[in-house]
Amino acid sequence: MAKAVRQISRSLPNEQEEQSQAAAAIMKELADNQEAIISMIAIVKNLHEMGVLNMIKGLLEQRTDVGAIAIQQMNQPGMHNVIKNGMNAVKFLGAINPEQLANTLDGVNYGLQRASKSLENNEEPSMWQLGKSMRTPEARASLAVMTEFLQGMGQSFHQDKKESQ
């Protein structure tokens, strides 16, 4: 029959053994993640050369003064409008369909290119040429888009007036 165990001896590693185990674990992780560590060191080196690390260190050391200045700037009357406008701009950008915005911005870009080319060539079209150009499908499409835009904007203005009354 088995004998009852009356004493359990625990072997607790001493401080030197714990440190050597920790160092071995760190060395293993460094070896396993060599490429990431080298990339991180290169990034930190570039930040140091640019002086970014010194700026961050200075900001952290003077954080109370920097925080007080930031709060003073935020409490200026114009900053409240900046914050509200920023929030409205983000809300506006979130409401726009990305494909429609890309299409419209492409049209604006192409229109600006044509306008600058016309200005560079010092072309001044006659009234007859202007009237004739209004009959082109491109000009008519652009005018149709502009009038729809103006009508939509006016409709929004009328809704704002009705809501405020």
C-alpha cells in the first residue's frame, strides 16, 4: 500500500533563476520577431534623427503647461465654431455617396483643366461661340446638373425657414 505524503517540498526559483528565465524568454521573442524588431528600431532611429522623439519628450515633461495652453485655446470664442464646423463637415462627408462625389470631383477637375487651358491660350469666345457651345450635350448636361443643384439648395433653405418659424 502507498505511504501518505506528509510533506510537500516546493522548489521556488531564486531571483537569479527568475531573471535568467525572463532573459531567455525575451531572447526567444526577439529571435522569433527579428524583422519586426529591426523595422521598429529603424522607425525609432528616423524619428530620433528628425527630432520628433525630443519634441515628444519635451511635451511629456511640460504636459501641465501644454495642457493649460491647449485649454486656453479651446476656450476662445472662435474655437467653439471651429469644433462645430468640423463636426458638421464630418457629418456632411459621411452623408455623401462616395461614387457621386468621385464623379462630381472628376468633372470639376476636368472642367478646371479645360478652363486653365483656355486662359493660357488667351481665348475669348464671341457671343455666337458661347451660344453655340451651350447647345453641346456636355454643356447642357453640366447646366442641368447645376440647375438641379441650385434647386436642391433652395429647397433646403425653404425647409430651414419653415422649421425655424
